[in-house]
Amino acid sequence: MSDAIETEVDDAPSQPLTEMQKFFVKVATVTGAILFLMFAVYLFVASQAEELAFLKGGPIFWETVENKLYKFADQPDLPEPKKAKIIAALQKISDRYRPYLDAIAGTPRK
């Protein structure tokens, strides 16, 4: 008797999904993807929370600024060719925009 039931179930032709069923499958897929992305973003933010704590301000902010200042001050100096290239670029920018800054300040250029 169980063989007859299985045969009847196996022989039943599969019907295509109705428009409503297709809609619900798409809604479930999109909802699942959104939930997955939200969870991934939450995990990322939670892991970065300690590093971003300085954005809250107060003593944590100033302590972070102070530590970064010390770290920056202890870095080795740039090589001379790179330093000269940076200074030349800054001089070029300064020459290009100096007339505008002088006009704003009201001081004539010599």
C-alpha cells in the first residue's frame, strides 16, 4: 500500500509556480540578503568599535590624538629626494594660488 502512495506522488506532474508564489520567493530572497548584509555590517562595526571610540569625544578622543601625535613624531624622516619633490609641489601650488589668497586678504602682491 505504501508503494502505491509513493508511485502516485512520484507520477504527479510538477506545476509551475504561480505569480504569487514567485513574488514570495523573491521577497524571501531579498529579505534574506538584506538580513545577511545587516548582520555582516553589524559584525564589522562591532569589531571596529574600539578603534572608533575616539569619535565619541571627551578624554578618549584627546588620548587618541595624543598617541597618534607621538607616533607621528617618532616616525623616521622622509628621504631627501622625496622631501624635495614634496616641497617643489607645494611651492608650485603656492605660486599658482597666491594671487587669489592675496586678493582675499587684501594685500597686493609684490
